[in-house]
Amino acid sequence: MHKYVIYLVFVFLINAISTQKVIAQSGSLFEMSYFEDVNSSHSFRSVQERIFTPSKEKFINLGITKSTLWVKINLNHKILDPETVIEIKTPLKDTITLLYTLKNNKIVQESLGVMFPYSKNKFNHYLPTFNIPLNDLATPVVYLKVTSRFSLFVPVTIKSKEQFYKERVNSYLISGLLIGGLLLMGIYNLFLYFSTRDFSYLLYVLALFSAILSQGYIFGILIPYLSPESPEFSFRFPVIIMSLTGIFSALFAIRFLSIKKTSIFFYYLLLFAITILLFNIALEFMKFDYISRKINILAIIGTSTIIFSSALYSLIKGNKIALYFTIAWTFYLFGMVVFALKTVGILPHNGFTDHFMHFGTFLEVILLSFALGHKYSLVGIEKNRLENQTRAELEELVTIQTAELEASLSEKEVLLKEIHHRVKNNLQIVISLLDLQVASITDSKNKEILAQSKSRVYSMSLIHQKLYQSDNLARINVKSYIEELFTYIRDSYYPGDTKIEYQLLIDNKDMPINKAVPLGLIVNELLANSFKYGLKTNVNNIIKIAISQKEKNWVLIVADSGIGFDHNTQKQDVKKYLGLFLVKSLTKQLRGTITRYFDAKLFVTELIIPIEEYKD
């Protein structure tokens, strides 16, 4: 990019020097004088009788006026090439008419300008260019009749066709480099907008493309490509697009520099400038041509000055991203001022003033792209800083909250263990009371009922004992719990004179407390029934208990050597037997199913309980 800029500067300087040489050499090629036709009432014949004012420069500048300008050009036919062309360096003129008289007294009249299609230009050049048949002229004098609703600034060069074609190559090269470079920067920043979604980039791209179009039309470069056969469009579009350039530039400055936060004064000043530019566009659509063009120049310079001042103020206030913006806008503002002062005739017409607006705009675009890149870099640095700061703060907060939660959890665990311990103690008191009650009762049936109640209470008490002795307050080990419960039931119901083989096949896995409590009660009832009704005399009895996980279910099997019973055949009323009723109710609570069957001479009660958590 830096090599490209240096090369463009080099080409610009070479072209400016060559242009200066042409202007210097042209002093001996022709002389100019002019007449201002205030009422636009003269014809070619009548104007020749008027007195023309000599011009020391090779341009005439009357500013923005409704007058018709007549330019008289005395050609030095002794040193001019017979194949000579006359080139008008400003394209935005309503009409430029070349008039001369041939040796046969025929008057030739050729017209170009924005009011004529581009196809009228025989040289296919973006600047109005005429051929002069020097050997066929009656006298070495030609006239230009110029009208313009833009500034009536008419720079004239006369050169040979060979020199014209050579210089046209350089002219198109510079134009192509400038327009191409600006387009590339615009496309680059458009891609940045799509990647960042920062609206500043979009406003900058709109301002950039508007600047390309406005300058391309002001200097005639884009007219042959965009509106060659649309004179009215070519005439009005430059004013409209220049105003839009100022509007987008002001909006970009407001957003990019955060003007509303930096200075409310400059913020409202820029809004006022935008309003004036919008008003000027309305005037152009309403065809107030001379007024709109005067306002346009003043509004553009005023807006550029306000933008530059607001950027400088932001820079003074410590806004780092305003540095490149201020430098960039210095070149652009200087280019605009040079162009405006040249247009109104304060500055002379030369290679520097002709091209500096192009050059200043190009530098402004390059530097503003750097500014956007610098902003993107600063935003990235600030983003990383905030992310690191936020991460550190979050880590610190998480550490503090984790410590607080751990302390709170520890306290709750201690409290919950204490609760389980107290519940266990209370249930032990209930068991002790039941023992006392059993001791005071002589009726064997009542003693049996109290013993069953005592074992049921114990199954629940054992759960709480396991919980407060464990580190896990939500789950208990099934193997440890059932084996200890089995031992208690065996010691409570074993008659002592019967041979019993015990088979315990229990998975060493944990079970949620909301399943373990009803499961313990079920095991208590089934084992109690096995000891009471599942034993035979003079045989080897078997009591089997198995708990395992199969796929998505817990499977509980309690089997004994008893004769069992069948609901369908015996029609036993389960509700009359509390133990069996509890088994049925608790199985339903666990959303399980219960099956009874004989297997290998054992009466088996099988429960299948879903593993998923259930809700009461």
C-alpha cells in the first residue's frame, strides 16, 4: 500500500510538472482575450465588433454568473502544428461552442458541453476537445462561446494532436489510478463492515463512493461511462452527489469520533450542516440552479471545516482514534479549499490546483482507512482488556461464591446429618417403646403385631442411620442397607429350630433415598412373611433375596421354600393383611410391578421398579 501511494504521488508530480511546461510553452502559441456578454444578446458577427479584454493567463474565470463568456483566441500559426486541437480543462459547462471562419467565408460552429451527448466529442475524450484546421482558417483567430450554471471558469490549452494523445494517456492513467485506488479502498472497507458490523464502516464507504462519483463528474472522468447520453443527469448529478458526500462524511464523523459524547456543540453544528446540504439537494431538484451551486460550494467547505474542527477538538480531548482522522481531513479540507478558491478565481489555474483535490481526497481516503484500522485495533485491545478484566472479576467472584457455597453446603450437610441422627434416635425411642409394650402384653397375637411394627420402624431408622454415617445425604448403598436389615429381621423372626440356607445376591450400588425407604419396607414385609410362612419342618429351607440393576430397572426377588399363594385361585383379600397391602401400595408408589410364581421349588415374589426418579 505504501509503495502504491508513493508511485501515485510520483505520477501526480510528473503530470503536474508536464502540465506546467505545456502552460509555459503555450504562452507563445496563442493569446487570449475575453468579453462578458451580460445579457447573452450577442451573435458571432456582432461580438466581433466588441472590445475584448486581454488575459495574461490562459484561463478566464468569471465565477458563478448568468452571463455568456466570449473568448477570443489569436493563434500563432507560424509555430503551431497544422494538426492542432484546443482542449477546455473543465467539463461541467452547459455549452462550449467553437466558432471560426474558413477561407471560403463559411462560418463553422461546433458545440460540446453537458447539455450535449458525449458522442458529440469527436476525440472521445472526457474533456471538451475541438479540432482546428489551421491551414483552412480565413484568419488565425477562433472564438469560444461558453455558458455555464456552474462556475464560468474556462482554462484553455492548445497543442498538436500527437502531443494531445500522449498526454491523454497520462491523464487516463492518473484518473484510473485515483478512481481505482479509491474503489479498492471502498471495497476493502465494505468487507470490513460485513465482518465487524460496525455502522461506521458503512457510513465511510457511502461517503467514499459519493466522493468518487462527485469528483469523477466534476473532472469529467465518469461522464463517458455513467451518463454519456444523459445531459440533464450529468448536469444535476454532481451537485446532488457532492451534497450527499458531505452528509455521509458528517454522519461518519459523528459516529466515528463519538461527537455527541465529546461536544454537543459540534454535534448540533454538524446536524445543521447536514440540514443545509439536504436543503441544497431540494433546491437542485427544484432547478434553482445558480442558487444551489453557490450554496453547494459554501456548504461543502463549511461542513468540511466543521468536521475538521470537531476532529481536532476530539484529539485535544484525548480521543486517540481522532489522530488519523484529523490528519486525513486536513488534506481533504485543503483540497476542497484549493478547488473552491480556484473555482471563484482567487487561486490561479495550474497543475497543482487542478489535481490537488484529487490527490487530497486520495490521501484522505488512505489515512481514514488507517484511522478505521487503528480504531479496530484499539477496539480489539480494549475488548481484550475488558475480557481479561471481566474474566478476572468473574474468577474472583466465582472463587468467593464457591467458598461461600462450600461453607454453606458444609453447614447444611452437618445440619442434615444432625437431623438424620435425631430422626434415627427418635425412631429408636419408638422401637424401645414398642419393646416395652411387647414386654407388658401377654397376648401372642398382639405381640406379633407390635413386633412387625417394630421391624417396620427399624427399616426406616436404619435408613437415617446410614445417611448420617455417609458422606452422601441423598443416596445409600443398597448392599450394606439390605444386608443389615436382613440381619435384624432374621434375628427378630428366626425360630431357632429350623434349618435355613440364606442366599443374598445384592448389587453393590447406590440408590436414592426416595426409593430406598419404600424398598426397605417392602423387603421387611416380604422377609417377615418368609420367616413366618415360608419355612417347613424337617427340611432344608431356603430364603433368598436378590437386588440387581437390569437395563433401566431395579429387580427385587424374595424367595422361600413355602407353599405361597395365588391371588386368582385363592382370592385372598389382600386388604385384610396389612403386610401384603403395604407391599402392593409401596410397589405402586414406586411405579413398579409385582409378580409371584414358583421357580425350582421356591415361591418367588419379583418386583420390577423403574430406575428413573419418581415424584411423590
